[in-house]
Amino acid sequence: MIRIATIDDVPTILHFITELARYEQLEHEMIATEADLRATLFARAPQAEVILSFEKENLPVGFALFFPNYSTFLGKAGIHLEDLFVLPEYRGRGHGKNLLAHLRRIAHQRGAGRLEWNVLDWNTPAIE
């Protein structure tokens, strides 16, 4: 199951961001707090959105955080995927692919001109 995150999911989102920072060996740069996430993701004008992936009924195992971008050549807004992370013990079960497919559907529904993301050059599993 995949769904859009709510303000009640902030602790889960922060946990995933912390685990992503650990995976990328960037924990020393991680300063976001629950208050930061509430203020930026769930404000009147949110700066980004999050979708969550679940194993079974209520076990969150991954997330994707994304925000709008814009193409002057297309004259359309698009979506930039900032982070996609699945807990290590749940990788290989399709959660990452499902998050990408769900985000593709969101982009299509919104009439986005593009969906883009970057992958660290050493992250072979994500590249594959």
C-alpha cells in the first residue's frame, strides 16, 4: 500500500530521513527536526510532499519526498524526487519501484512536464 503522508506521519518521515542520512554516511549533516518537517511539509503552502510505502497493513517501510520544479522549455511544472528510501530489510520486495510508479501517476495526474531525480554515483543498487 502507498499513501500520501499526513502530519501524524512526521515521526516516521524523520526516522526515514535519519536512516537515509546514515545510509549515505551523512548523519553529521542531518539537522532536520519534527518541528521543521511539520512547518515545511504540512504548512498552508507546503514546500514538499511525501508518500509512504507499507508492508502488510500498517508497517511503514519506505518513503519518497518530492516537490515541484519548472521547465521553461516545456512551459510546465514538473516533479523533482528528492529522496527515495526503503528500509534495508524490506528492499527487493518492490517498494522502491512501487513508490516510483506511484509518483509517476501523480506526475501524470498533475500534467507534469517531467519527473526527475538524481542518484549518488556510488549507489549501485539505486542506479540498477
